[in-house]
Amino acid sequence: MNRNLIIGAVLTLTFVACAGLSFLWTPYDIETLNIPAKLQPPGAAHLLGTDHFGRDILSMIMMGARTSIAVAVLAVGIGMCIGVPLGLLAAARRGSLLDEAIMRGNDLIFAFPSLVIAILITAVFGASAVNAIIAIGIFNVPVFARLTRGAALPLWQRDFILAARVCGKSAARISLEHILPNILNLMIVQGTIQFSLGILAEAALSYIGLGAQPPTASWGRMLADAQTLVSIAPHTALVPGFAILLMVLGLNLLGDGLRDRLDPRLRVLRT
């Protein structure tokens, strides 16, 4: 069994389980302020301590995991649902004006970092988790479109694709029935990578005030609130920082393990 796959799966599932549990239970209510208990270090009453409002940091981490995972999943879903069909279409129409338009559109999006796109969207519609999802999702579209096109192009020259065309199958049907299943493993691996980048992007946007807004918990906002408290209560910054680190590490290890598991060429090299 691949060690990276096991470690990545354990770390990822741990945070997913915490996010799921937060729908049913948290040690404390994060919307209840307890000023007399503020900035308490980790202890029996509060396993990870409290923040500057006296809120339980463990409860905040659990609720923040829910926010980060939801934003990343939806953003990656937007990127895949739009980018993969565009990539398949571009590969099927290789060399055409449509192919050129799709790829130049991808270049245009790549010219603007996701943070810049988020600022533009926020300036028009206001700061919120929904706008963060849209901004990160837009940035994911060209990533999946380029990967899909690059992986699909060589397959169009394969004999089984030529046989399908001789049988009278349309380009759309060939893309769905033959091309997509053969590149699905690449999409899964890339999805885990973009998932980890989505976690980082959500934290960064929330840190500068463009992501989830109070009272919604967010790891990035926890870091922003704790930046002036590091000298007197370092746990307020270390805990959300390590949460982001472990979540991203777990997803990257999971992606690396899935790549080794799903890529037949790597399996042959390892054997």
C-alpha cells in the first residue's frame, strides 16, 4: 500500500470528519462570546485554548474546516464542470477557430491571478464566501481545460478512436464514451491538487477580508484576528496555521498517492 496515499487519506478524512461533525456538535457555541475567558491557553476546559473573544478555538477550527472544504469543493466543482467540457471540445475541434478561441480565453483568465479576480468580483458584488467560490472557480476553469485538452489530443490518434469514428459515432459521443473515461484518473489527481490550492485561496481571501464574513468561521480570518496576538497568545495563530498546513499537506499527499495508484506507467516502474 502506498504510504503517501494512506497518510494523505487519514489527514484529509480527519478534517472532513471534523467538518461533518460540526453540523451536529461542537464543544462550544462559536457565536457566544465569553470575554472573561479570552486568550486562555490550551487546557482541560478548552483543548486548543480560546481567542480574543473567549470563543473555543477547537470549535472554531471545526466550523472553519466546514467553510474551507465547502468553498474548495464548490470552486473545484465549478472548474471541472466548465473546464473539462471545454477541454474535450477543444481537443475534438483541434486546429479550428473554436479551439483557438477556447485556448486564448484560458490565457486571458491565467493573466489575472485568482486574488485579483476576487478583488474585482468583490468590488462589484461585495465580500462573501459565495464570491470567493466564484473567483476561485473561475481560476480553476483554464487549469482543467488545458489539462483535458492536452490529455485528450493524443487519444484522438489512437486506433480505438479511429474505429469509433468509422462506426459513425459523433465527436461528442466519442468524447464522453471513450476520451473522458481514459483521462478520468488525471482529472481526479488534478482535482485533489486544486482542492488543496482552493483551501489556501479561501484562507488567503478570508485573511484580507474578501472571503467568508463573520460570524462564519474561517481559518484565514482566525489568522487575521490573531496576527496582533502572537506575542501574548501564540496558540491563536499556531492552531489555525497548523490546520491549514495539515489539510493542504494531506491533500497533496493524497494526490501524489492517487497518481501513483492510478497511473499504469508508474505502477509498471514500481514493479
